[in-house]
Amino acid sequence: MQLTAHTDYALRVLIYLNVNNEKLVTITELADFFGISRNHLVKVVHKLGVKGFVRTVRGKGGGIRLSRPGREISIGSVVREVEGRFQMAECFNPKKQGLCPLEYGCGLTGLLGSAIEQFLQTLDKAALSDISVPAMPAKSIAGLAESGGNPR
């Protein structure tokens, strides 16, 4: 299973905001820091705002910040809200149901559905503050992604 780039970027944005919770952060700052398209980040931040994870401040001196403390934001809820449906196989697509000749004798959908639920339950146990390293300088966060999550 692989999360979409949109969800990956959403989690990165939230980690960055949690580490930099004393200030407003701009999308340009995020784009420069992560080397991600500003236009793509606008969409990610918009969705995070609509889903209630971030608060935006418009105008000169504006930016974004977490809408609540990182300890109150479940990673599972972020992944559910941003990722949407998990279609691990074609039979998970509601438009394709009833088209598979194995549908009524196949246990794959139940097994994969259970695996998805266990995956999300594991993510539910972690808060944003659990996966952020607040004492680390913000510029070191980029190294985490490159090193597989281990601080340099």
C-alpha cells in the first residue's frame, strides 16, 4: 500500500507547522523548504484547512498554522481525511462492484479491508506531536525524509 503524494505532502506540512508552531508559515516557505511546487502545496494546504487541521491568516504578514495543538491531531484522522478511499484492488471501487466473476466466492476484499483498518488503527495511536521532533532545527526536518526518518 502506498499513500498518495498529496497525503505525504499534507503530513510533511503538518510536521513542519508543529515544529514551527510559534509563527505563521507561508506556502512559499514550505515550497522552498521541501522543494515542492507552490501550486501543489496551495491545494494541499487548502484541503488541510477545509478538513480543520490548519488555520489560515490572509493578507500581509499572513500564513498558516495548526488549528489545534499537535497532540490533538491524530495521524490516522489526517490520512483518512486527506487520502479518502483506499482502493487497494479494483473490487474496492464502487463503480466496478459486480463486475468481477470471483466477487461472491472471494475473500480478498475482506482480507484487504481488514488490513486497511489495522493500518489506520495503528496510525490512530500516533499524534502529530509524536512524530515531530520539536527540539530539532526546522532545516533538519528535510534530512529526516532523506534518511528514512532518522535524525542526522
